[in-house]
Amino acid sequence: MLLFLLFFLLFLAADLYLFYGYKFVLKSKNNLLRLTSKITFWIVTPIFFTLIGLVRAGFFSELSPHSRNITITIFFIITLSKTFLLIFLLIDDIRRGIKWGFRSIKKVNIDSSAENNNSTSQNTISRSGFLLKSGLVVASLPIATTSYGILSGAHDYRVRKKTLFFPNLPSSFDGIKLAQLSDIHSGSFYNKTAVQGGIDMLLNEKPDIIFFTGDLVNNKADEMINWVDVFAKVKAPLGVYSTLGNHDYGDYVMWKSSSKKEKNLMDLKATHSAMEWNLLNNSHKKISVNNEEIAILGVENWSAKARFPKYGSLIKAYEGTEDIPFKVLLSHDPSHWEAEVISKFTDIDITLSGHTHGMQFGVEIGDFRWSPIQYMYDQWADLYKKGNQYLYVNRGFGFIGFPGRIGILPEITLLTLKKTT
């Protein structure tokens, strides 16, 4: 409660500071602008912190994930805009303070209104006015970019294609097309038509086999109730294979009992089965074509990061595949690759992961990629190689938290495997 109160007072203090710095906006002759500004400054912060308090007290326990995401996003956008305003206002006040200091030291009497008189007589804007109005312009950028990310980026699916070459690939699998989905997070979806459009894009590529690398839901199995019919259409001639991600276990929910949590996980596994997806929990499946085989290994979530669980056992999944010439591993968290795969299982040819979402924010121009997530994960999007082993990190099909994407768009991966001589 003390931390809660401190944050609340900090936000109110920032609002008060901004109110006096930008009160010229609140005096605008534009009634809509004046009303919007007053709401932004004085209502949003108290309402949001009231909602947080009510949620912590047990109210709104049945509030949908989508409603929570929208609420948090609105608060985030407004807070980010206010932060930009605050920066420009501080710069102006620091400038004023330095100027006042020099005047005091030199004991020079300068007409305090000279700057403003100068600006009006010459039809130019004062430095203070320029800074404050520039702050308003910059503060509008988060609103514009996040709105675009929600309205367009959330479902702007991209098919990303790669061709990989392997000398040990059995001849019968030469040219096989592998498709990958990851991080569906069905509890965040709100546009069924758009999601179905993404699935149609996947199926139009006619992959031979499809993989899903975890996080089917945000927290609870019942998030899939309205989406089973959509994702049950995901089919491929050689099957669909899946594994679990950190969100699938219900670890981020305060369950009334351990039995309810266990039932939730069982229900989620049953959902994979109902969609005819082969869920590989620390196990493997051999696929045979013309008497030649490859192995698909799947592990439960295993992360090298302390805050994420280690449920997976690659030893169990690997056992029985020693003599299979080509192996594909499904492992949700890409940190597993460097921590265990390439150091202990050197004959796993390619690992498919997800988890990072590319943080749903970043820049991708040609081969240049940047996202804040790269300071937490060395491998966070696209293809990586060390020695003869590959890792592909899918950017995710869905989203969580922020209900959109900016720069890092939702992905359908298509890998074509070729045999080299």
C-alpha cells in the first residue's frame, strides 16, 4: 500500500506540474481541446489508480483480458505522452533557471517581458513557446503510433520465408516445407475475421508439416473456447505438432486451489487434442517418408532466465532418437538453445522457438533489426546459426499486454529444407 500511495502521489505531482506549465492549452478557445486536456490532466490518473486498488481488493476478478489490456494501454499512452511533455517543460524551466542565475550574478536588470515583446513585435515565437508547443507535438506521437499499432499492426500478418540446406537431410525430405506459428495468446484476440485471415495465409502456403511453439493462451484454457473452430483448420499432410509455453501453465493466475490449476492445464492439453495437434511434452515423434525418417522433438517450457520456469526435459525428448539422421526441436524459449541445446545435443539440426514477440515494438528495415528485447535475449527474432545448428525465433502470431504491434509485425514462418550433396 505504501508503494501504491507513493506512485499515486508521484503521478499527481507530475499532473500538477504539467497543469501549470501547459495551462495555456486549458484556456484554449476550442471547447473540445479544453475539455480533453482537463480530462487528461485530472481524471485519468485517479481513475486508473482507483481501478488498480479495486482489482487488488478482489473486484473485477472476471474482467476480460481484452478489457484489462485496453485499460492498461490507454493509461500507458497517456503516461508516455505526459512524460514527453514533462521533459520539454523541464528543459524550459532549466533554461529559465540558468538564465535567471546569470542575471543574478551579473546583477543586470533585464526586462522580464522583453522576450515576449520581442516575439510578438517580430511575429516570431519565444523560446519558451517553441519548447512547450514542440512538447505538445512530440507528445502526440505516442498516441498516433500506438493507435496505428492497434488498428493495423495487431493483425498485419507477414509470411517470412527461409531456405535452409543440410547435408544429412534424408533425400525423401528434400524440399519439405515447414510452417511455424507461435505465441497465439488467444485471450487477447478481438477480431475473429482478421485472425481467420492470418490462418488462411498460412494454409495458402500449403506446408507439408506445421509446428506451434507455445503460448496458446494468456492464462486460462477457456480463452480458447471461441477460437477452437478457427485454429482447428490448421492442418498439414504430415501433421501438426505443438508444445507448451510459459503462459500455458496458468502460473500467472491466483488459483483457488492447486486442483483447479491442474485441471486448467489438462483442459488446455485437451484443446490441443481436439484441434488434432500432436502435443509433444518432453517427447518426440518420428516421421517416415519412403522408409526414411526425421524426428520431431518437443519440450515443455525451459528457460535460462530465472523468472521463467524450467518444466522441460530435453533428455527425455531426445531418448530414442539417437539414430535418426535429422532432428527438429520445438522449444518455446530461445534462451534454451544456447544454454543447453548447442552445448549438449549437437545433432539437433534446427530449433524452433518464440516467446519474445520481438517485444511487439521495434524497427525492421532490410537486414537491420532493433527492439528493446535484444537487451534481454541474444536471439529474439529470425534466424541464427552456430556451427551446424540453426535456431529460428518466430515473432509471434498474437499479442499480449499492448493489444497491437509497432514495427515488429505478427509472423507466419515458412522454412524450406534442402539437401546438399
